[in-house]
Amino acid sequence: MNKIRQFREQAGLTQLDMAKRLGISESYYCQLETGKRRLSLDNALQISSVLKKTPNEIFLPDSIAKRKVSQKARAEQAATYDPTGTG
């Protein structure tokens, strides 16, 4: 399932709701959601804002998003690592 659609449905919004919030027509929004039209950066940021998700959560493929989360966790763990064990 398309992640824009997934998050929109989780938020309880219809395509018409999204189109109104974005200031575009419902048919144009539908084409954005289904990939028939390319998203501009502005549209992507607006969609992220309406859905209260980061652009990465919505637009990165799951495999890349999961990899970024695990890399961040490893970096945080490394930052708190105390090799002396004193601390």
C-alpha cells in the first residue's frame, strides 16, 4: 500500500480532505497519491505537515528508513559507550 495513502487513512482523512488542506484539486491530489504525477518538494513537505510525519517516514522506501533508524541507534549507543567501564 502507498505510504501516503496509509498515513492519510490512519489520520482519518479522505483524499478530498487532503486536497482541501493542501489547496489543490481532489483529482490532482489523487494523482500525487497514486504516483501518476510527481511530487514537488513543496507538496511533499505540505503532505508531511498535514499527516504529522517526517518526509523520511512517508517518502523513503521502508528498507532505507529502517537502515537510517538502526544507524542512528548505533551512533547514539557509540556516543554513550564508556570503554573504561567507569561510567
